[in-house]
Amino acid sequence: MRGMRLRTCLVLLASLVSACTAHQAPATAPAADTTPPPEPRYVVGLLPMRPTTPEALLDAQEQDPRIRAALQGLIANTPMDVVQPTLQAPANLEEARARAAEAKVNTLVWGEVSRDGNKLTVKLNSYESTVDAPSSFWPMEYDFSDGKAREQLDLDALRLGQAIMQESLLPMMMRNQPSNVRAMLEALVSKHPRDWVEWNRDIIERRWGMLGRLTRDGALTEKGYRGALADVAAWRADHAATPSSNVKEAFYSVGLARGFLLQGRPQAAVETLEPIVKRLPEDLESRLLLARAQLATGDTQQPSVVLLPLVNEGKNPAAARLYVAAVVSSYSGTELANTVLDRLVEKSPDDTMAWLLRYLTAPGAARLEELKSFTAAHATADWPLPVARHFTGELDEQALWAATKDADSHMERIRRIQVHYYLGEAALAGRLPGHEGHPDKQAAQRHFEAAIATHAFHHPTYDLADFQLEQLRRGLVATGR
């Protein structure tokens, strides 16, 4: 069932945020909490299936308990609960968001049933609150002139339950719930020769690899993504390569390379990704991670070549940051770095992150007046504008940390990782307010480590903080100073 569409929308994360503090850990910064908070249970809300015609009423009434029973049978001893809110099915994203909040569920699932003679059609949709995106499950059609239709209905209910369980894993990881994730993965085993897990083993292996990355377990990360790649290779043994299989191979290779980097094996990551970038030059993540791995080996020539297509487009801040690190010490490096950072701002004139990166990493004198002009022209912007205002002296440190607070703990973690990442960049650059002209590698390291400690591994600043820690461990400073 490799063709199943499990999600039509990918995660859209918050824009990169930055901030700045003094050299020493400020009194206003959130104190590190060594006791992990209890991991909340994940709640799925199943709305009643809606019959589209009077003939489908009985079918809809039968489908509700069928799906509920299948899911309940799967989630024993897991941190997932199933409830049945008495709400109308949403008609759009805004209604889905509101209904999920009203029902106090993480995921809301609804659907409709139609019948035309012996033909039965079941369509299901869902909304996930952390991802803040709708989904649609694969189309299900049944012919009751076939004596196996009832059996197929039960099998699809099992598959739906497994798919719903799998779709809870990314939100749990985004919210830093490794124990919940592990419990769910241990329960996601095949129950039938043709069930969802049996046909999507690579996705389960991939999730194990993601758990390894969340917990910074390089061996588990490597094992999970090796398993995912082996599953793709087994499928390719009997099928011609397709765009989908190519994307999977690239995605899983990036995951495997991350496992190598976690283990301090950058050359293995380079060897994994070089053939992927050569064969699939348009794949963004493999290109970015290859450059990072090359820089981790001490190579500054190849990364600039690998990153050139991205920096020429001028729309990828991470590529621009890595490129600056690669070229800044070379002949004409200052000119190249400034050209790339200027292009980044030119292509994204309203992107606070682009302006902050240029302010912090452009070789030469700090462009403070330009940053002030930007904040003045974007006074009503949200994050990361408060960070820019801190660098320009408009916002003090206490107010900056206060601005990271949010009722949603996930959003607060996203802001905190960005704050710590940019504090680290500012410390390297000698551009912390009140300490201008005094680079501090130790302060930078503390902030990059604090960024990693948020476990917000899905945010782009996580990779950049990891990259800078690699450079610091090698005795290098990836900055334009």
C-alpha cells in the first residue's frame, strides 16, 4: 500500500527567530530544567461518520464502531486515548482547528459514507493540531456483490487505526515526548499480512530513526534509516525507480547521514550523500547536509561548490550561512560572503531572519543602521522582530526573554531554540549588546548547546547549532570575523 496518501500537507514551521544576551548566562534567561516533564497522553477524536444519502445511513452507523474498535484494540498500553466528540464535521481548515480545540483533542477524524446500489464508498479526513494541517486518507471503495466486502471493511479499519497511530508520532516528537513515541512504535507491529504496517515498514523504520535523532542516539538513528533504505531497496529489486522511490531514497539517506554525524563520522555522511546529490541534484536537504558534513571533515572547497545553486537563488538562509563558513577564509572570501548575504536580503526583503543573518555573519563592520531601518519599517511584525529590536537596542534582555513565552509549550520551545542559536552567533561575532567587539567562543558554545537541549530537532536552527558545535570542536569558528 505504498501509494497511500497519508498526509497532503507537510509541516509548516515558524520562521527562524533570533536573540541576544550577555556573555554570561543572564539572570533573565529560562533556567535549565533537568527533570523531564510528564508526557501527556495523545487524544484522538472520532466524529460520527456522515451518510451522504439515506441509503448509506446504516453503513455509516456500522462504520463508526468498526473503526473505533480497531483503533481501541491497537492502542492498549500506549499513551493514546480515543474520544467521541458530539460535534459537526468541519467544512474547512478554520473549522477543523476550532473544533479540535473545542473538543480538546490532538487529532480530529471525520468522514462520510455513500452508497450506490452495491457500491459503498468511505472517505475519511483528519486534522492534527500540532502540525496544524489537514489530511486525507486513501479512498476506500467496496462492492457488496463480492462476498469479501465485509472482510475488506474490517481490514481497512485496522489499516486506518495503524495510520492514525503513525500520524501521531511526528507531533509527539515535535513536542519532545520520546517515551510516548517509543511506546507507540513498539505497538505499531503488523497484525495482518496485508495491513498498513506490513505495506509501509519503511515509514515505521524511518520513525525509529527520527526517535534516534530526537534523543541524539546516533546508533538508533543509523539503524532506523538503514532499515528504511533496505525496504526501499527491496521494493526497487522488483520495480523500476519512480519519482516517489527516488524521493524516499534521498530522504532516508539524509536521515542515515544525520546518524553518522551524531556519531562523529562526517566522512561516512559525505560518502552516503555524494551519490544522492549527483543523481538527484534538485534535492534540497541532501545538498544542505552534504555541505555540512563536508565542512565537518575540514573541507571548505567542496561545500561552496555544493551550495552554489542554492545561494545563487538567494532564498535559503541555511545555505547562505554554510556558504559563508566555507568561503570566508578563502581568497576573495569576504566579497563572496557579502555578495551571498546581500542577495539573501534582496530576495527576501521582508524576512527578519535574512536581515539578522546578514547582521551577525557578514564579514566586516556590523550593519547596525541597516538593521535599525528594517525594524522601523516593520514595526508590527511578529517573531523574530523582537530579536532584531534587541540588537538595535530597542528591546532589553528581560523583555526579549519575556517575548519567548507562549501558552503553547511547543511554540515556546521553537522560540527558545532560535533565541539560543542567534545568541551563539552573536557571541562568535562579538556583537552581543554591551560586549561588541569581544567574541566569546565559550559563550557561543553554551548557547549552541542550549539550543540543542531544547530537542526541537525539527527546526532549521537545530542543524545550524549542531554545525557550529562541530566547528567549535574542531577548533574553528564558522564566522566572518
